[in-house]
Amino acid sequence: MKNFDLNAGGLIGGIAFGGIATAVIFLTFSTQSHGRSPYRLIIIALLGGAVAGNFLWGKVFKKSE
């Protein structure tokens, strides 16, 4: 898989976006009244942060061919 490269940016982005989403959820929502739906935002933020961080890390720190 020549075009696919995992890097540290995915981990950093996932943790950052997941932490922000978790903080927003626990500071604004009551989990008693909303059920499981707030936790979906955390999962989406983790995945979105990982993808964005991986992409940005790859653009900033390019490998020499």
C-alpha cells in the first residue's frame, strides 16, 4: 500500500479532537436526558481528528522519496 501511511498526527489529532468533544459533552449535556446520542459525537470527533491529524502531519512532515 504505497499511498497509505499512518503517522503520529492521527494519534495526536484523535486525542485532541476527542478530548475537546468529551469536554463539550460533559459541560453542556446531561447524559440522563439524552441517552447515548452525545457519545456518538465523541466517536465522530475521534475519527475526524485522526483523519485530519494524519493528513496534516503527512503534509507538514513529508518523507523523502
